[in-house]
Amino acid sequence: MNATESKPNFRFIREADSRTPTSDTSLGFDEVGALHSKVTRLFQERVRLAQEHFRERTEKAFNKTIGELASKPRWPWELWTDCSKYAVDLWQRTILFWDAMRQRGNAFVEHERAGKPPRLHFKHEVVLDARKFERPVNYALLRIIPPEGVTVDPKRRPYVIIDPRAGHGPGIGGFKDDSQVGVALHDGHPVYFVIFFPEPVPGQTLLDVTAAEEVFVRKVRELHPHSPKPVIVGNCQGGWAAMMLAASYPDDTGPIVINGAPMSYWAGAWREGEGDNPMRYAAGLLGGTWLASLAADLGHGIFDGAWLVQNFEYLNPANTFWNKYYHLFENVDTETPRFVEFERWWGGFYLMNRQEIEWITRNLFVGNKLWSGGVSGIGGHSFDLRQIKSPIILFASMGDNITPPQQAFNWVADVYGSTDEIKARGQVIVGLLHQNAGHLGIFVSGKVAKKEYTEIVSVLKSVEALQPGLYGMEIIEKPQANGRMTYDVQFVEVRLEEIVGRLNRFQRVDEKPFKAVEKVSEFNQMAYELFARPLVQRMSNEVGAKLGRALHPLRMQRWAISDLNPWMAWLGPFAESVRSHRQVLGPESPSRQTERFLSECVSSALDFYREIRDAISEALFYEIYGPMFGACLARDKGLRPRETAADQRKLPFVKKALASIKEGGYAEAVARVFALLLEHGKPLPLSELELGWAFEEKYARLLPRISRERERRVRGEQEIIVRYEPKRALQTLPHLLRRSTDRERLLTLMEAVFAEAKLGNIKPTPQQVSTFERIRGVLKTKPETNRPRGEVQHGRRNAPWQTNGGKRYGITH
């Protein structure tokens, strides 16, 4: 049966930017006139596309409705009867709809009275409460209690999941059984969850939070001393929190999985005729960070997370004001429980203090400083993401307008600059891309959990066996005869230089005006702090802050339609009466079909408004900030991706690796041999990576005894040597093996690899056989008597040296 391949990998770039750019797509912002011309043209094109989208949707809906009605003609009296039944059905659904809204309001009130506990689907217990730390923060570490019938192995790698603090309360990573928590539990892993409480501790900072999370991770390691280092999973803003944690304490964290995490905030796509990612323009159009400071000052030092949620809802007015409510109205007999449960989490608004929201907006949202090293971390040192030693998996979606793929992936180019630097640092970065999931869908979709998260959990051990480098993770769907779907995973190694070119078709020219936004924001922030803040702080007080939060539109629309409102007292009993006398009209009814057509017209009109609004916002942004960016750019060193030498050999890490070509010991020799035998550019199936683990356990005595982090760095350095100097790499191999016992040990290891290949029906390529014979001949050469400096001595084996199994053994690709 033919396998159908999903698209979650770096190859999406070819599809997303497959159109041939027009002759002036490389036009920069050097001339204001050229900028104005391009902005005008793009705005006109976007308006045209918005009109086409509206017309196509309404025509499609109209033709579908007419076709359905024409497929089964009715007599006039049948239509009259249908209209009469529809009137009853419409009236009853209206009552039940408002009763569902009342239930939502009651759930909101109950949640508030209960102190807004985390919306986790699973039972849990508190392990550490950071409110009791020396530097207290409103965070806690929970242990997830496995549900009945699920058994976890305490020796398996634990998971630590960090939820986003983006306005809502914690719980999205364990919102239901088909979730990140559920997938890890069902695979037998211990799971821990980092939550936060509704009220911040006075004076806490984001750096205090990072320090508390490091204590959490160390506690998990203490609880599982015989397990590998824990996986750190970061969702959305929890993603950059996980990266800050891993950069600050690289020796304590295992693999990092960041999902829909905005790491490069200025990035996006400025495509011909398309306007994507309108959220990134908001700060510029609102004048920068000062509004967040104003909101915190009006809140008596507290920033209300409901404003962040409102910004999210603002992005999609069709869903916010119509689609989700019509979906409930249309299916009110069955949809109410799901709607109320989701809204229970969606309406749980949490708070931050002024220091936290200002740090986030200045350093991340507007400043975009995390990847550039412009943010001071623990101990006053800047966060350096290159210090992260564990593999990193990046999961994003093409359908995400909050964290588009550019924001999720561009930081890799900004931090590392080249593929060789990734390898030289021994880093493994894997990209996984969904084609259409929205921002929330990345976290709450059951389909995403069953497919992407299940496969991420299953491959983490194998990801650590990959050669250092950049990979796309592909999930291949295989339909079975019984209708079920199974999945195969493979990794495709890619070059960062190629990815950057495809991902950013305009060479990131569209990011340049954001530097001007940063400068304007700094000026406005200073003006606000000098002239307005003293007055606002004198006017604000705790009573007014609480009243302002209670009257926020997102809260008010909930408690106002609840049993708190005496005018709603009749609704509950009346709805029960309606349910007992419910007269359901089926979806095939002509009136119901007409209703769906009218709903689609309303939805498409709101989408048309959104497209026009976004087009205006984008054009206005570039008209304002485009002419400003020149002077700002001249003073900025970190705006553009780091320049790489035309001759890659001149890069410092390449020169350093080549200079050490005769240095090292048995570990370097093993890594070099497999680099010589390795074939690049072909997919590496997960099954062959797993084969490597079995081989490693069987022949552990023949493998070098070094830590996993050191092993990845050695493999990366040796691959660079082989890439640039393959002949010298082979000729100088004896310098790494001073002792005859080491040469014999390596030859025995190679023989074992080829023997296992034959047992597994894996045939080496002729080139690999030839390379093997040349290696055998070179190893019989007596090395020079002078001991090379820097030779590595063998120590106790802390972690198995991964040989990457199957193809990565140099057997076959």
C-alpha cells in the first residue's frame, strides 16, 4: 500500500515560496520612493486578493446551498411545514445557546472562587512550591499521577513541561488525555508539570523564575537518579523560558522540545500579495512598550493577562465574534460540554507584575534580544543559546499566525551562522513543521497529539544518536487495511545556508524597520516614565485596579451572563423545560441549509474585514517605519544574520578543527572513521537509528567512554575535518591511535559493524567498502613517535558513544 507523506519538515520552504519572485522582489528600503511604491503595490494586491477570497467563499457557499436544495425539490406545503418546524427549532436552540453561555459564566465564577487552579486533565501533587524559595516566585512543580491502567517506569527519562504564561492559566499541555502529558504517560515516562499561580509574588522577575525552574529540574533529577536527563518541553512563551533555562544550566537539561515558540520576534513573511503575521506590527503601530507599562501602572503594579488574550482574539474576528458561537448554536445539543470545558481554561486570566511584563516587551517582543545575547541572564552574564548542549526539537506550523515558522526557526541562523558551527559545537537541531494547525491547535489538537507529539516522544532517544547538524523530521503516514493509520519517521539532514535562503526569500529586508520600532519604543517609554508615570501611579490604587480587572470586557461578558446576574434566574429552569420538549430539525432541512449559507456569508465578511485591516496595518507600518530604519540600522550589529566567510575554511571553528587534525585519541578516531564512511543527503529512517542502540549495547566494550555531550562535539569536529580535508583526515588517522591495542580495537569495531550489516541484510556501497579497505591499510601504518598534544585519555564510560545505527554506521544509505 502506498505511503502518503506528511509535510512537517524543513522542505516546506520549497512549497511556501515556490512562486517565482517578480523582478523587483530584491528591492530594499534604500529609497523612500521605492519603498512607498512597493508598499502601495502590495496593499493594492492584498485588497484585490481579499475581494477574491470573499467572492469565492460566498459563491461556493451559495452554489453548495442551491445544489443541495435542487437535489431534492420540495412542494410549497413541504417548505411551509419545514419553515414552521425550523421556527420551533430556532427558538429552542436560541434558549439552549444562551443557557450554554450561562454555564460558561457559572464555570468562570466557580473557577475564580476556587482560586483559578490549573486546568489539568490529570491528577497531580505538588513537589515544590517556589513561593517558599529564598527568592520566591509564583511557580510550582507538579508530579502528574498516572491514570488508572497506565504504568510509568521511574528509570525512564522524565518529562518536564513548561506552559506559557501568556494571559491564561497553566494546563494547556495536559488539557485532555490526548495531549503532551497523556502521550508521555502512555509511553511510560514520569511527567512533571511547571505551573504558576494567578497572583505574582511582589518583586519577582523573569530571571528569578528561570532560577526557580532550574531548582525544579534538579529536583526531578534527584527523584530519578538512574534516568537520563529530563526532557524540557516548552509551549509558546514557555519555549523561550525553556531555552533560557537550558542556556543558563546546560549540564542539567536533556533534550529541549519547543512548540510554537516565538524566538525571533521580528521575523515573518513579506510576500508579494500576501500579508502574514499581523501580530508583529502591533507594537510599532501602538508606539512600543509604553502601553504595557501604562496598563501595569493602572493596575497598581499588576498587568492583567486578559489584555494578552484580547490581543489574541483580535487577530481572528471571524472566530472570536461568530464562528465559535455559531458552531455552538448549530450543534447546541451535543457541543455544550466541550464548549464550556474549553472556555473554562480560555477564561482563566492570570496576572503578571510590572517588572515581568516590561522585561518581556522590552527584551523580547520589541527588543528581540534573546538570540543576540543582549539579555542579561543569571549572574549578570548574557544568555548564549550556543551554550545549550542537548538536542533541540523545533515544532511549528504554517497555519500559525502567532508564531509563524520564521519566528520559530530564524534564530538558528542568527545564533549559529553556519552549518559548520552547529557541527563544531556538537549541536543537533531538528525541525518539525505542521502544514495547517493554528496556534492553539499546536497545543490542544487531539490529532496533533496523536501524531506529532507521539512521534516526538518516540524519537527523542534516537535524536540523541544523530550526527551533529540540522535536520528535518518527516512523518510518513501509512494507512492500514483496517482503516487505522500508522506512522514512520525519518530524518533528512539539511544545510542551514540553504534553509535560510529558502525561508527568507527577501533576505529578511522586512525586519529592518523593526529596529526603528525599537528606537521609537525606547523614546516613548522614556517619555512615559518621565512625564506620565508619576501621575498615573498617584491616581491608581488597589480598589480601582480590582474594579478595572472585573470590568474588563473578557471577564464582564462571562460573569454578566451567569447566575450572579439576577436577570438570568429564569434561564436555567426554562432551558431544562426546552430540553425535555426538544424538537430537533435535521441538518438536511432547507431552512437549516439556508441558515448555514447565511452563517458562511457572515464569516466570510468578517474574514474580508480582517484581510483589509491587516493590509492597512502592514502598509501603515512600513510607511511609518520604513524611512526611519536607515540611521538605526547603521548603528546596529545584530539585526542581520551573522555574516559567514565566502570561504568556509576561514571560519574560526573550521580553522580550529582543521588545526587539530592530528590531535586526539580513540574517541576522535572512531568519530573520524564513521565520518569517512558516512554518506550525506539521504533520509535516515528511525528504524535504523534504533538499530544502532542494539549494536551499541552489544559492542559497548569497543566504544569510547566519554559523556554524551563530549561525544557530539567530537563527532561534529571530526565531520568538519572530513568535509574539508578528507585525504588528510585518512592519512593522519594513525596519529590518533598511538597504541596498537587501540588500532586493533577500532578494526574489530569496524568488522563488527560490517558483520551486523550482513545479518541485517544491509549491503554496503562499493565506495564504503573501498573506504573501509583504505582505513584498514592506513591503520597498519606505524604512527610518528612524538605524542600529539591534546591527546584524549580514556576515562570511565559515562554514556554510550552513539554510532547512529544502520546507515550512520557507514554501512549503507
